[in-house]
Amino acid sequence: MQFDRRAGVFLHVTALPGPHGIGDLGEGARRFLDWLAAAEQSYWQFCPLGPTASVHGDSPYQAYSAFAGNPLLVSLDRLVAAGHLDESDLEPVPEFSAHEVDYDRVREYKADRLRTAAERFHDGDGPGIDEEERDAFARFRERESAWLADYALFMALRTRHDGAWTSWPEPIRARDSEALAAAREDLADEIAYREYVQFVFDRQWRAVRSYAHDRGVDLVGDLPIYVALDSADVWANPEVFDLDADGRPAAVAGVPPNPGDDGQRWGNPVYDWETLRANDYGWWIRRLERLFDLADVTRIDHFKGFDEFWAIPAEADSPAAGEWRDAPGHDFFETLQRRLGDLPFVVEDLGFLDQGLVDLRDRFGFPSMRVPHYADWCREGDMYQPMHYPENSVAYTSTHDTDTLVGYYESLSDEQRSCLEYNIGAGAELTWSMIEAVWRSDSVLAFTTMQDVLGLDSHARFNEPGTTDGNWAWRATAAAFDEDLAARLARVTDEHIRN
């Protein structure tokens, strides 16, 4: 897929302003899209949208499903407008922080209201709940049946057994057909609730996407290469993964040690690529069809894993115990092209940038990532300095996984700071100097974060890889979407021909 020279802003949905403790698909999303349009931005980028788990620190990269939407992102105000809730149902609203998400409090508050809405919907007890609404729900269930039925049953069973599927009773854990049939009957109400939440998430998301398109903004989604072990994906599709005879991972994903670090053991099950290839990558095709239905462009996280992947024996604690294994790379993406057509991918190729990865990336023309945080500012010609970015790349001022620009700048040595200032001509405002440098670069796409637009320091960092506490919590307030900031970003975008 060929991209035009454009620009955008990263802001995860949870970080939007809103009245119920977390960003959602209501007014905050529309206000941000209006701001993007005023700033002449072409893209809104965000993290994965799946249902997050408190046990994983609510990381969007460890979701219960690669297909489902996060119930916490459903706008309760939109459910009131749709006639599925009354205004009084939202009371009392706790005193949520406008600056960060308290996921446990938000989950408790929203779950009660979503259950009330689901009960009214299925009972037909609401001013907006008519035959047309029921028909829309039936069409959604049929359209998304390939994943919805298993996901809803998985979540119902997880609620019943209060834990991961690997600890469920054997017949259910092993998906015995009679046990599954009995569970579907016994848990019918809970399943109906889970299906309803996905229905309203899907409807609200499509409304936001339509609002974005009306303002000339496309959506950039995120594709984590791996899924969580405790997910409907692994439970319902064990043949897709490298599991042992008891249905537990034989090997888990991670990255090997590098100079200066011990590597990372992520714990996600790795894929059984031989079985996937034999089945023409059917599970992946379904996954991408769903993602392409929700977003216009997709960032592939950890692209290296499609060339070769680091597999750590499940019983090993150290990432160093792993080994590189081949992934299907070229055959996989050739199959996707044949089945899906143009592939709207940009790829995260930071880190293990070897020849195999480069050959795979360039064979399909996927733009690569460039982030100034990885630059040696005193080294002439460094590939991560904006003046050296190639055209077929996506340039960022920072990402969800890095510190903010201000935090990064403050962490540099005096020598590196001096070289950075020399290279980008940094004036009094470092962040805008870097935005200018990234926008000026040859990269076909340029992105900044809302934190960098606002000039925030490390307190606004969104995620620190390898840690589980304090991540994914930062939120923007409504005041962040300032007209003067939009006008300033629009001027930079105009000057560097990215509008």
C-alpha cells in the first residue's frame, strides 16, 4: 500500500477526557477528532482496543481477545442517548480523576451500568429498544459469529470459575462438546450480556470512525503479534499455538538478552506456524479482517516475529534459555496479499534490525519506524536522527513505549543533549523543535503524541516496557485540545506539506 505524505497524533482511547473515569467513545473522542481536523492532521493512532485484564495491569497488549472490544471504552452517555439507559442510571458518579485512570474503580462503576443496559435491552424495556434495534443486534451476532460466540462463552466461564481457563475443570478446559453445550445453556444470561456489550462497542466504534472520516481523519490501529495465554483466542483455538498435551504452552515469547539488559520473558504462547500454514493462516485472516473492519491503517508490533521469533521453554524463567525459530515471513504476507488485497501496514522494526527482517519488510514495501530516542546525537549519519529518515518510514517524536520528549531530553548526558540541540536547532521549546524536525524529515508519515504537543515531562509517560505498575493511566483533560495548539500544529503541517 502506498501512503501519501501525511501526519497524525497518537492518543490512546483511554487517555481521552470524559466524565466516567476513562476515555471512551463518546464526546471526548469527537472533541479530539475536531481538534485533529483543526490541526490539519490526517491520522489518529491508538493502542489495541481489546478487553484488558487487571491481572496484567490493564495492558492493551494482554487482552482477553484479539477480536473483541474493551467494555471500559463504551460510552455510557451514548447508551443514554440511544435509550438503553436513563440519566438516573448513571448516578451516583464517583469523583474520578481527570488526569489518570483508576481501572478497578472504573470497572466496578461501568460494569453495573452495562449490566443494567443489557438487561433492559434483552427485556425490551427502554424507549430506544425496538424491533429495529433487535434486528441490528441479530445481524451483529451473525456477522461476528466466527469469534463472538467463543468470546462470550469464555468470559461467562471465566466469571463463573473466577480465574484463567487453564485452571477450569477438565471438560470445559479441554472444550468437551457436551460440557460446552451445557455451559451455554447454564450461562445463557451472562453470554447474552457479553454479546450485548460487544454489540454496543461495535456500534459506537463505527460511529466514531464515521465521524473521523467526515473530518478527513483515518484511524491507525495496532496489531500485537502475540495474544495472552488467558484469552478466548488460545482457549478456543489451541491448534493455532504451540501447546503441550495438557493444553499449556510448550514455549513462550520474549526477546533475548542484549548488551546492557537481560532480555524479556513476555509469557505469551508462541504460534504453531506449521499448522497455521497448513490451514492457509485462517485464524490470522479472520483476525486481520476484523481489524481492517475497525481501522484504516495497522501498525504491526514486533514485526521481527514474522521473520523469526525468540521461543523460551515454558519452564524456564530466564529469557537467555530461548532460541531463535523460523517464522513463515514471506509466505505469510504473500497469502495475506492474495486473500486480503493491499496491506495497510506500517511495522515496528526497532531493536533486532537484521538482514532477514529488512528483506521481509522491503519485499512488501512496509514503512519502518524511526524514533529519535534511539539516536546517538553525536554520531554523524545516525539512522535515528530525523534528517536521515528514509522516505518509506514512519517518524515519531516519541511513542507509547518511550518516555515523553521532555523526559527523554532530561535523561540525556550533557554531551548528548548538546549534540541533539545542535542537530535539530533546538530553541527554547524542545518539543516543538523536534516536531518540526520530524515533520521536516523525508518520512512519508509523521506522528507525535498528545503529551509531546503539550510539552509534558515523564509524569505523563504512558508505558514503561518490562514493568507492570503505573502504566496506561495518563489522561488528557479537555483543556488539552487548545485552539492555539491546533493552529500551531497546522502551521507546521502546512509548512512541511503534510496536510
